[in-house]
Amino acid sequence: MKFLDRSCLEAARLLSKRADHRLTLVERLALRRHLAVCGACPRFARQVDLLRSAVGRWKQYTED
């Protein structure tokens, strides 16, 4: 797969959107299909999830 081809860019956009908003059914299916065949995007998805978790913990820490 080409580095950052259109489908990877779209997957990155959806992963970023998913961090803050609920994706539509079509978006979720498209993302799931892409993640199943791409080698790089699942790693990016884990990174986005890790960052979201870290920010959530930091907000919780600063509110206490």
C-alpha cells in the first residue's frame, strides 16, 4: 500500500473524528474495512486511542 494514499488519509481523518464524535454507520464500516487491510493505520489508531486516554487522564488529574 502506498504511503498515505487517499484511503489512508481518509482513515486518519475518520480516526481523528472518532476521538471526539460518534461516526456514522457508513464511516464505521469504511474505517473497519480499511483497518482490516492496511498495515500502518491500525498502529495510528492505537496511537490516537492512547493520546485520547492520556488527555482524559490528564484532565481528570488537573480537576482533582
